[in-house]
Amino acid sequence: LVSLKQVIINAAHYLVLGDKETYRFEPEAPFLQMDDTRLNHDALPERTVIQLDSSPRYVVLFNPLDQERFSVVSLLVSSPRVRVLSEARVLSEDGQPLAVQISAHWSSATSTVADVYQVSVPIRLPALGLGVLQLQLGLDGPRTLPASVRIYLHGRQVAIRHGRQLSISRQDAFPLRIIDSGASDFALSNRYMQVWFSGLTGLLKSVRRVDEEQEQRVNMEFLIYGTRASKDKSGAYLFLPDGEAQPYVPKDPPVLRVTEGPFFSEVVAYYEHVRQVVRLYNLPGVEGLSLDMSSLVDIRDYVNQELALRFHTDIDSQGAFFTDLNGFQVQPRRYLKKLPLQANFYPMPVMAYIQDARDRLTLHTAQALGVSSLHDGQLEVILDRRLMQDDNRGLGQGLKDNKRTCNHFRLLLERRSLGSEVQDGRSTSYPSLLSHLTSMYLNTPVLALPVAKRQLPGPGLRSFHPLAASLPCDFHLLNLRTLQAEDDALPSAETALILHRKGFDCGLEAKNLGFNCTTSQGKVALGSLFHGLDVGFLQPTSLTLLYPLASPSNSTDVYLEPMEIATFRLRLG
């Protein structure tokens, strides 16, 4: 990973330079930094704080998606009085100050970090491209928008800290409201949905789309699985629970922190063993159509217990649920009562969903976990496991090396179109096009690369647009790399291109999604795909690039069937 970051940093450095002649490869003093660092291999990443002063600081943003994206990028800065400008031509107003949301940076439920603030800016980035932001100290203006904060203490005697001070009055940059006790439910909303949360637990309760009057119950809860008291017990390979899961009961009620701003709002619930964050983006397009969720889990004091997250809904799933196979295919599963409980759990590499004739609820994940649906309308996922004994399957020890672990999800609720029926009995199922894009947004976030403070930006940094246009929404560029020459280890003039066309369910509503997404019936014009480059040679090959499948074609247009992966040799010039 460290070497991969170095490749990204040096490639981005060269591509954003206005004058390529000024590029110098200096591995000991790189021009760019990563936005997060790890103190050691098993520590959670820590964000880089950009120190602001009289001279401007620059941040390069990389979009790993092969689609143009409109996303909120959050950075940590040393002052709330920050002015953000766009040096890239990806925005309509080149070089104009951007509207930003300013938030406090919290180290715990009630403590902020002194002189560290979060600035969040919505920005449009080109497909596989690079954008540049300029940050500098400035006076508060109409485009600097502070986020308001409410903290529910639920009777707990907790001091509100700002840095090392106990005074609330120093929170002058952000409206702050302390609520000692409150049991009333509350809601967050954007242009697409209204989301209700429990005032006691801070967990999700229901979702209502703006074009509907009826709410969909999406009740979230944490559960605990134990292990059997006799015979074989749960271990690294075996899941042998002692029965149905029991509700997670913390020693103290959670502290809730509700942040509301113009570009995103979020609810953070601090429990003894988990910190649950549910964020709702107020943006058009993919970002605003689903809930961003993360669970920071720490169960190092558990003994033979496993923590699970369950969703209760009104969806009439009739014992069926769906999981993916390595992010490529989705396969139907069915809860079978005659099997033991553990036999109804399946791997979830990328997504799982339940559905009925009207609705579909999809849980997208950024990490592979175990998932099941033990009752109609339920979907549950195992967050972490701590088991004290070996299960006699070869490991020779229990699972006792637990760390603080962050699980990242997206929760997407979709409505089936009128006249579209669920195809029961089929051996495969397909996500919607919106679901595919949501998964890509989750698993390929924007990478922020701050310019090192000791480095000067030089004659100018420019945005980089490698593609003349985004790929069709049902295509994914799996790989584009230079091939090695056959007679030596030097790069050849040929390039390998691997494309994947996704299969998707057209029966789910796709109206008013707020983003420009088009399909091309499986056709891609490679000759006009790359900005400033022509395709002079194109040959289909086997997936491994070992065997040509056809003679080179004069045409640069290619066609793929849904669910197909195709590999090509091409020469760019």
C-alpha cells in the first residue's frame, strides 16, 4: 500500500504540472502527501491537518471513478476562516471562491480538537481525472457556512471540552446546543428523502421519500451472539452461536451528536463498544440518494461474543435475500428453518439486499462481512467477532487480536416501477444502475493529496482530464496498463485495456436521479474515448492477453454483452 501511494503521488504530481519540464522525482521529499497516515500497520488512519497561513496551500483531488462525479470532499484545516478556490476548470466559475461547510473536529463525543476544523466542499471532478483546490486564510464570508451541533447527553454528567478548555463559550464558530435529556425522535432531510432517528438510541428508525406519503420502517439495532457452552465452539472458521441473538445493552445511554449543515448532516451515537455514524448528503445525484453509514467497533473486552447490526423493515421478503459473489454476480438466498442458524449466513463481499413487489433495500459494504436474513423484512450483518478458543480447523488459536475496526456502508432504498414485476425463481438477480454507482462511490472515494508545505506550487497547477467523455454508466474500466515488451523488460508501445459491462435491473425507478447517466446499448467508441489520443491499433484478446481472438480491426468501436469482461490490445498515439 505504501508503494502504491508513492506511485499515485508521483503520477499525480507530473500530471497536474502546467510545465512538465519542472517535474523532478524526489522520493525523499515528495511534492504531494496523502490525506491520511498510519502510525503502524494495524492502526486506523489519521487525517492530515493542513496548516493555513498567509501563503496559499494547494490540494490535488483524484477521482478513481470512470464516471464524472459530484461529491463532498472534507479536509482538516487549522482555522475556521478558510477561503477555498478552484484552480481547475471542472467548475463553471473558474477560480471563484467555493461555498464550504465548516464543522468542528471531534476527538470524542463531547471533546473537540483544538485548532483543527473540518472544511467540506462540494466539487465536480472529471472521470479518472485530477482537480486542484487552493486554500488560504480569509475572512468569514457569505460562502463560508458553519454547521450547527446538538448534543444529547441523556442525563450523563459529561463535560463539553473545546481543546483542553471546559468552556462552551469558545465554540463561537459553530452554533452549539446542549440537551440534557430528550426522548423525542428527530429527522434529517435532503431533496430526496426524510430520515427519522430515535431520540433515545440515535439509531435509524424510518425513511420517507419526498414523493411518497408513507414511511418505510428501517429500524436499526445492535445484537450480541454468544457461543455454545459445550462441544465445539465458535472460532476463526466456525460460527456456532448459542441461539438467537440478544439485544446489545450498553452500561450507559449513548451520547448523541447531531450536526446539520448545507452540504451534509449526520447523527453520531457513542456507545460503549461502537460509534455509529449515519450521514445524509444534501447533493443532487448519487451522493444524496443513499445513507452513508460507518460503525467504529471496539470489542476487545468481549469474551466469546460477536457483535451484529440488524435492520427491521416492512418489506415482505418471504424468506429470500440476495448476496453478491465477489462483486460480479448476485445470487438469491433463502432462509431455511430446518437448517441451524449458522447455515443461513453467507459472505457479503460488496452488497446484500431484500425486496418485495414494491421496495428494495440494499446494504452496500466497503469490506467483506457475513450477512443473513433470519426473518421476513430483516437484514443483518456481523460487524466483529472475539472468540477465545480454537475451533480445530487449523488456525491453532482463537480470535483474540481484535483492534478498533471501522466498517463502512451505504444504505439504499429503491422503489420498483409500476408495471415491473419481481422475477421469482431465477438463479441470478441484478442490482439497479443506481445501486452499481452507489457501490462504486463507496469503494472508490475521492483521494485528497495536499501539496507539501515546504514545496512551492511552481508556475501553476492544472486539472487533468484523461477521458474526452465519461464511459457509459453500465461500463467499468477494470484496467489500463502498458504492456511489457516480449524481448526485454522495457515497456512496449502497446497497452492492455480490460472492460466490464455490468448487468442491471431496469425495473427499479430511475427518474429524477439528479445525475447525467447514459447507456449506449453495449457500444463504446474507443477511438474518441481518450483526450488527445487516437487508437491506432485494436485487437481483442483472451482475458489473460495470451491469445488473440481476432485479427486487428480498422474500427475502434467495441461491443460487449451485459455481464461480459473483454480484453483488448491497443496502441495509443
